[in-house]
Amino acid sequence: MNKYLCFYYALSFWALLIFLPLLSFAQPNPAIQQYKESLHQDSLKENVRLLQNYQSRYAFHPNRKQIATSLKERLQAYGWETELDSFFIANLEFPKHSGIINNEWQYNVVAHKTGSFLPDSIFIIGAHYDSYANLDTPSTYFDYSPGADDNASGVSAVLEIARIYQKHNITPLKTIRLELYAAEETGLHGSTYAAQESFNKNEALSAMLCLDMIGHKTDSLTPFECQLISYDNSEEITALCQTLSLTYTDLIPHVTALKNNASDSYSYYLKGNKALFLHEQDFHPFYHSSADTLETLNFSYLKQLTTLAFALTYQMTSTSDLSIINHPHPATNPTSFQILENPVKDNIKLQSNSPISNQAQLFLTSTQGQVIVQSPLSQYQIGPSSYHIPVHSLPPGLYILSLRSPTIISTHKIIIY
């Protein structure tokens, strides 16, 4: 065995040790185990091929509505209620410093399955379908931008997840919304419009999962790794995704905040929503070029990331004990809390910087989303700004502590030993 392989096997071993506390109480869901077997590499490859065959998916190419309509029809064929949600881009100079001023209609593709139990709780999985090949010399973005990885890979995963829901006739308990965005490459225009529309409607979004560039793997020898690009308000969904990746896939997840402003999840985060950006570990070497073709993708790897996206979507929408973990608007003047000890054994000890409303609720949740404790925070008050939450009866592991009221959104990772 060469040194290169030894290094990566050792890396995999230590990664498993790090995540062992998560695995120790992760109980596989038989439904996810069953459904994930229906995800097909060939189906993912065909989805990428169909998008690549448009030659160009540049945001201002005349074929943009044709592409959006084709995606709409595909989702409708899978039994999803689907529409084109159009918006207008006015007076946009793009490419920058080109002198080209664009005034064009754009078309987001939006599909949904209404939840049978909590229809107003919405989980969004989104990907942009436009592409841009500006790094060629000369640039080929208008005539040829195949965008296989960026981002036919993400769109392909969304379509495959939609197909699995039809194949198994899955009815979610909470609403799932699939969003395929126009004009991401010109400045997140499609998702900015969608997030603003959701904000205007005061929707209760549990979270938004963004799939962008999830198909490239440098070689077949090293372990499958991926990036969970997270946000400072989204520890719960990030921890859940870590657990699911280790439970249902061969992926080693790496959590990072780098580049979290680089794709459509950022639009939702700016509106106060929880979000997660799923991204490949090995950045595509032919990004934004005419060489970003399906021949450069690893479809076994793409299947693994699609499996993870499906598992998260299913867990967030088809499990009755998952609560809404998001407030649709950012909190104003939030109260801050300090965890006095972490890890903890008998009591979680909290200290606040100001008096707390009697409306404040405490939630203690497993990383799989199961609500272990849901009680008024005042029940645990031992002083003017001190609280003790007994946890001696809980199994060891990683938990998510959330404190919520009209003026509080506070989330903390807690390790109980």
C-alpha cells in the first residue's frame, strides 16, 4: 500500500472517531434505507446530459424560457404541482464592465408537495439551472456554457429526488418546495427574488438546502468527502446533515463557513432563514469554462450527495416529531445566553444577560431532529438570570439546545457525557 493511500485511510479513521458520538445514537430510518436504493446513477447522468445539450444556459440567452419550461414539464410529469415564477431584471450591466445592459424576464421553476399534517411548515431544496463560461479565451458564455457540474449536477439531484417521491408515492407530513433558480451567475437574482417573496408572505420555512456543484471528484482512490457550508443560525440542520451523511452514505462531511455567500442559500440566510449549502470537496478545475462537461463528473459521487440531500429532505418533512426550527424573520435585540459548562453531565447551566419573557420556550433536540424536551424556560429558573436544565436521564451524545420567544432565537450544541 502506498503512502498516499495510507494517509487517506488514516484520515478516514480519525474522521470516524470524531463523528462517533453522532453515530452512537443515530437510528437508521427504514423508509430512507428503502427509498435510497431507487436512486440511479444513470438517471442522474441523463439529467445532466439533457441540460448540457442546450449548449448554453447563459441567463440572457434566448433559450432561457425553453429550458425553464422543460424543467417545469419534467417536474409535472413526476406528479409535482409546478409553475414558472417570472421576474424582471432591469438595467443590469452584465458581464460587468462590458457595456451590455440587460432588461429581460427570468423564470424560476417552483414545484411543491403539500404536507398532509403541517402544510404551512415548508422545507426548500433549491439549485440554479443557469451556467456561465466566462473563463475561456475568448469567453463562450453566450454560445457554449455546458455547466455540467455548475450546476446541472445540483438540478439533476433535485429532479432525481422528485422522481423518487413519485416512484414510491411518498406524501410528506410537511410541505416540500423544489426551486430551480434563474440568473444565479449574474448575482443570485433568482433566489433573491424567491426569498423576498417568501419573506413578504411571512412563510414558516424550516430550512433551505442549496445544491450547487456536487458532481466532481478528483480521483476514485481517496474517500468520498463533501462540504456542508453552514451559517451562524443553522447549527441544528448542519448537525442533522452530518448525522445523516454518516448514517446513509459513504461521505465524510466537512463543516465550513467558507464561501457561504457564494450560492442561493445565502439569499435565504439574509432573510433570517436557516440554510445549508451542500458542495463538493474537490473544486471543479474547469469551473466557468466550456470544459465543464459530464465527462468530468463522478456519477457514483453525485449519487452519494443526492442520497444525502434526499435523506435530509425526507427527515425534515416526513417525520412527525420534527418541529419547525426556524423563525421566518431575524430577531431584533436578541438576548444572549452563556453556557457555563459544556460538555455537561447532570445539568445544563445557562446564564442570560437580561430578564427573559415568560413566553420563552426551551427545546432540546437530537441531531436527528427528535424533540426530547419542550417546556417553558421559566420552569428551570433558579435565579434572576440563571437556569439549570436537568439532563442526567438522557443518553450520552450531541444535542441541540434552542431557546425561542418573540425576541429570542438562540441555538447551542450541547454534549452530554
